[in-house]
Amino acid sequence: MKPASQLKKPVKVGELLKDRLEETERTVDALAEVAEVPVEYMTQLMNGKRRPPLPSRTDIYEKVTRFLGLGRNDLAMCATAERANSTKDVVGPDAEEIRTRILALCEPETAAQLERRAKRDDTEMKDILQRVLGVIQGSVRRTLDDPIGLRISAAQSGLGFVLLRMRVLDFLDSTPDTLSPENYVNFVKPRISMWDVDLATGVLRVVLTPHEPPEQNRRRPLSRAGRARSAGGRD
């Protein structure tokens, strides 16, 4: 297969995929099979109905790049640019409930301070909750690197492998404003023992639990008991 030329500037991810499918005479079904996602997911991505996921929060770009012979960083560059130019997420109907649930896992005194400060301006609160969620997403992202473990989890839970992968990918692209209660129960609550943040320095501490949620049960835990993640400005 003739490799694609390296892109000089970003284009929409959907446009890039459509053009390359036509050039290689391959189908959307085949592309979805290689990426291990439902055909609907790939169709929505190509039609612009689904925002391209962050490169650090997915494994589909690597699979698609090899299958279509794209430039190594083409999809990541296009996805990053497209997300930067996209509108903000629409706040979901469960956003307030999710905020309350995540705060309930915080050190009580810190949570109370955050709530008081959020009454004046909730920018700080949103940023911190996004950072907390980012730590959990980093943990969940690693499940995609263990397809055997994910297949075992799918069999144990009665879900198909592709469906379970889809749930993981959807969670990885969530924000506190779009996170569903179901994804909170399956991915967030089982992984956090507690979290805290120093409001003077911004240093975040998230203590991960050693246990996996039943739906995501793996052969080995993602983190050791008592393990904590700390970050100043990056998570």
C-alpha cells in the first residue's frame, strides 16, 4: 500500500479518514474492526458527530495509522487542532450530581473550602475536578494496553470485548461536566480512596485503591495499596 504523504497542516480527522479510505479502497467496516470499535463510533467520528478523542486518551490512532498507512503523527496533530477549535462541552444533566460525588471523596475540610470559594467563582473548582478525573483516566487508559485482560473482563461481565472497549473509550473522553453516573460508578468511585489539594500551592494528591471495579476486573491491580499520585500543575 502506498503510504500517505506527511501532512503539512492539520485537517479535520473525519476528512483525513474519508480521503485515505478512498485512496486505499478500504471500508469503514474494516477500519472499525482494526480499531476495535463499533462501526457507529467510526462513522460518527468521520461525520463530525463525535469529537476526536485526545491522543493521550485513546489507542485507536495508532491502529488506524498502521491500517491506512498514514503519517506517524498525522492523526494526533489533526485531533489536537480540531479539539482546540471546537466549542466547549455541553454541560450534562448529571453534572451537579457528579461534582457532589467527586467532592464527597475529597478531604472534608478542603471540600468545604472549595464549595465556599466556588460560590464566588467556580473556575478553580472545575479545574481541580478535571485534574482529579485526569488521574483516574490515566489509570483507566492503561487497561487498553492489556487486551487479554480486557477480554477476560468482558467475558466475566457478560459484555462483548468491543462494547467494553467502547465504554472505556467513552469514559476516557469525559469531563466532569459530561461524566455519566454510570461511568462514575464503574470507573471513578472504585479507584479513589481519597483525594486532597493544597489550595495555596495547587498540589494535588490522589490516593488510588488497589481494587478494580467488577466490570473492569483484571489479573493484576493497576496500583498498589496506598499509592498516591501528586502533581503541581500537571496530572
